[in-house]
Amino acid sequence: MIPAMTEPGNTSDWRERKKAATRRSIQSHAMRLFLEKGYDATRVEEIAAAAGVSIMTFFRYFPTKEHVAAEDDYDFLITRLVEDSAGGEPLVGRIHQALRDGLAQIYATDRQALLDRTRLILTTPALQGRMWQNQAVTQQHIVRALAGRTADKDGELRVKVLVAASFAVATVALLEWAAAPGEGELPDRIDKAFAAFAEGAGEG
């Protein structure tokens, strides 16, 4: 079969898709090896060989082994969903919906990968640190996006508190699901966790 010719204007898109596919392949092979051998016993050289790339290529996509295990596109997705949410809605509700929708998208297509990755992080101290760092960066992006619409300093503090609290609620739901995935779907657990938070905060 003759491959289709790439339109000149689509070259950039094609390159981005190829990069994304390579990134996903490296992460997929890395996760398989982590599950088979354990995180600490798996070497970068083994991941690169399994993915069919050079070690140099591996490091172009991931600066460390921690990054390949603990990073994904979820944080960028959440930030975009919050930024695009309706400005008139309550702040916690907007963050709740963004966290739920973002995780639901990943859950619908990569449920097992999400479960494996979460469990790996829970059992690997080095990855737990990386996860909290990633989450802190995402929170900062969201705070900047939302605080830019707030005129006073007290409003900015409120945004920081509510963003941090919302991420804590979603993290509890994610960890509860990873511990017992057969006892409820992740999106539903997120809704229940936020309902409990609202009730405890006197908002429900």
C-alpha cells in the first residue's frame, strides 16, 4: 500500500504526532518493565532498548527515570479545562469539574495504565516525591490563571487555598480507587469525595 503524501502545511502536525507517539511508546514499555522487574531494578538502557530508541532519544523525552514513570499530559489537560470553565461558576465547582473531566478522559481510554501507574507511585518513595512536585506545578498554573481574574490579595489567597484543597480531595479519591478499583468507578469516587468536602466545609 502506498503511503499517503503529507501535505506541506501538515508537516508540523505530523512531527508533533510522531513525537507524541514516541513518548507514549517509551512510557508504555517503561511501565511494563517496572511492573515486571520493579522500578529500582529497571535501567534506562532497558527501557530504551524495549522501546526501540537510543538512550539519547530517551533523555530527549524524559530527563530522568522518575519522569518517565510519574509524568503525563493530565496536568496540562486539567489546567486547560479550568481555564476554559465558566467564570460565573463557584471556584471549587469549576476545579472539581475540571479534575473529574480530565481524569474521566484518561480513565475511559487508559484505565489499566492509570491504575498501574498510581499503584507504582504508591509503592515507590522516589516517585511519590515526583508526583507531589508535578501536582504543585499544576496548582501554580491554575492559581495564576484564576488569580489573574481576582483584584485583591485576599482573593488570591482564597484561590490558592481552594485549589490546594480541591487537589487534596481528588487525590484522596484517586488513592481510594487504586486501593480498591472494584468498589466503584473513579469519576463517581471523585464526585463523592467533593460532596464530602462540601458537607464538611459547611457548603453542602
